[in-house]
Amino acid sequence: MPYPPPAAFAEVVPPAPRNRDALWVDGHWAWRGGTFVWERGGWVAPPAGSRFAHWRIRYAQDGTLMFAEEVWYDAQLKPIASPKKLVDAFTPPNELTPETQHGF
């Protein structure tokens, strides 16, 4: 990938779901189809014994940008599907997220 992702969007964290063992996961940039796409944060119910690794970017010594997307791992540290969001974050209107999509 040729360049780092843009600055993160501001997100409004909604109240946590009641009677759930919920965990908040921030929104993040994902590399899709040759461009960065914003994926909203949200409250999730993590699988028992699972672990979460946030996305990271690093530059190699030769200047190459390296991007590792977020990933969930099971108790044996094998990658698993991301848990379904219980409640999505709200993203204030901006040039990429129109008012009809912000969730207020």
C-alpha cells in the first residue's frame, strides 16, 4: 500500500448493552479494493477466551508501509471471525458519512 490511512474519524460511543459482557472496539481503517475504508466501532460480545489485536501500521527500514488489520484470536491463538456488533458507534456527519448514515 502506498500511503498510511487518513486520521481516524470521531465516533460517539453509545451506551453499553445491558446484561451483556460487552467490550468496546474503536472504529478503524481497513484496506479494501486498493483504498482505505472506515469501519465503525461498536460494542461486541467477545467469544470466551478470545483475544483482540488492534490494527497497526509500521514503516520498514526501506520506507515500505506495512499494515496489519485488526484480528480476533481464539484461546489457542488461531484467527477467528470478528464477533458481531451488538451496538454500532455513531459517526458525526462528514465528507464520507452523510447525515443519513450517522445514526442520531
